[in-house]
Amino acid sequence: MYEVKKQIYPDFTKNQKSALCNYLRAFVKKNPQLSELEIFDKFIDDEKYYLEMNCSRFEFLKDILFEDWFKKDTEKYIHECKKYYDYKESQRPVIEANKAFEKQKREFLKKVKMSKESPTEKQLYYYEKLCKKYGLEKKELSSKLEAMEEIDKIITEHDVKLNAED
């Protein structure tokens, strides 16, 4: 896509070319169900409408909107944008799988780190309060992970009992 961008619209200024290409890329992304020709026709119709209303973002297109070279360059860029978004869509399952794997890895590393650290004062205090509240025997907690798991176990156990009574 970036190589094609260098080759098209040679007479435009850097800002004009950038604005038009960014708009076309967003236009293609917004209309993935349309074919390349339909996207081009829709773009031309929109620009024609806005030029007639005297409120176009691309005033510089007024004289060249129906030129053959403009059509050829625009279709070439739209084709590259479609290819880019189709490829990106085909890569989605791989990207999602990588994200899920990285999330699992972060959770595992967090648990490993927590297993090596001693429990916090807040965890110990909360654990003692829960044990008193439910009349449970206190255990000696050796790590943050163990404290977290014990607290979660007490809460889920007693929530299940409360829900069963209702």
C-alpha cells in the first residue's frame, strides 16, 4: 500500500495526497462489503455532491475528478487498501490466539511472582475476619497466592451456601 501511495497522484502536494489517501483508506475500511468499483463510484458520487454544495474537503479535486489518470490512480489505491484490509482480516484469528496466549502467560507469571511473596497485612487481616465470621480454623499463610486462594475459597463456599438457602 505504501509503495503504491508513492506512485499515485504525482501532481498533488504532500498534504493533499495524504488527506485524500487517508480518507480513501477510511472509506474502504468503512465499506468492506462493497467491491472496489462500487467504492470508487460511491466516493465520486459523494465528492460530486459535496462539490455541488460548495463544502468539499477536497476542493482541489474539482477540475480533475473525472480525469482518467485520477480514476486509474484512485482505483489502484482502493485496490491496495482492499488487499490490506482483507489480509488484516485473515490474520485476525492468529492475532486473537496470540493475545489469549499472552494473557495466560501474564496470569501465570503473576501467580509465580505472588507465590514467592509473603502475604500483605490487608490479606492477613481480611482472612482473619472471614475465619471469625464463618467460624473457621485459621491456617498459616505463606504467600500472597495462597492467601488469595484461601480468601476466594471461603467467599465462594459461603456464597454457594447462602444461595442454596434462598
